[in-house]
Amino acid sequence: MGKGGLLIVDVQNDFCPGGALAVPDGDKVVPVLNRYIEIFQRAGLPVYASRDWHPAKTRHFKRFGGLWPPHCVKETEGAEFHQGLRLPEESIVITKGEGPDEDGYSAFQAVDPDGRIFSETLKRAGVTHLYVGGLATDYCVKASVLDAIREGFKVTVLADAVRGVDLEPGDSAGALEEMLKAGAKRTTIEEIRLE
């Protein structure tokens, strides 16, 4: 029997208002995610939190040929999780974007504290269904959800606990559509039913 797991994507200071690459209303996901965390804790199900953890010099940043201003540089305040996010002590932090040639959009490119790739971490824990919230809908959430589906996991997007960048207007709505078309389901805090 498989079980569910909660994946919180990149709820870091630099992606929240005031950060180097702020997602509009990015901090609004925090109280909702805290409620999801409580639900998963009560059910005895695992909580995973991904983080961007970039080197100062990476092709991900504009200055070195990438798309983005510097953000979530490892060991900086911008890379820390939002202080309002109540991650349980036993939650597992997975790290991505550490290499100078990595963009690291997807949590499935991340490794756990033992250096295990995320899909392996999930399989060892018996997780077959991921519930995904966080930042940003149109980048790291989308990449993580699509990779999860490709890797054979069931996925439910927490529609009330994601926010997008919307570089182009409608990017986030389009990303959600793409995830649903690929086979993801969607839910909200009022509707969630854990498997």
C-alpha cells in the first residue's frame, strides 16, 4: 500500500515579498501550507521541503547567461525558509540547484541530507502520492509536478497554496492547466482527502 507525502516547494525568503526574486503574494501560501502541514502530521505522513541552494556563480543567474537575478544563494538569509513556515522537526529538506551548471527547477533534481535523489527518498518511505504546494506555480511547482508524474507518482496540486511569477500574464493559469492535463489532480484545504 502506498501512502501520501506533502511536498512544499521553495518557500524561501527570496521568493517572498521583499526578496530578490519575489513572487507576487508569495507569502500568502505560508498560513495555508501550515494548515496542510498539520493535516499531514496528524495523519503521520511525511513532509518534504525543497529549497534552491545556488552557488554565487551559476549559469542560472542573468550575469552568467541565465534568466534570473541572483537569489537563494546558499547560506544567505534569502535562501532561508520563510520564518512563518512551521516545518516539523522531522521534515526532510531536499536541496537543488547546487551546481554551477544547474537550474534546479524540479524537486526531482534535489537530494536529501544523505545525498539520495528525491524519487529514491520517496520510494524508501513508501510514498506513492505527492501533494504539492509552494512557489512558483509556473516554474518550480510545475517542473516538480510534471517530473513526479513522469516518475510514476500520483500528484495532487494544492491549488490554494501555490502562487506564480507570471512573467507573461496567464503563465500560472497555463501551468496549472498543463499539470492537470498531464494527470495531476487539484484540491484545496476545504476539499482535501488523504489517501
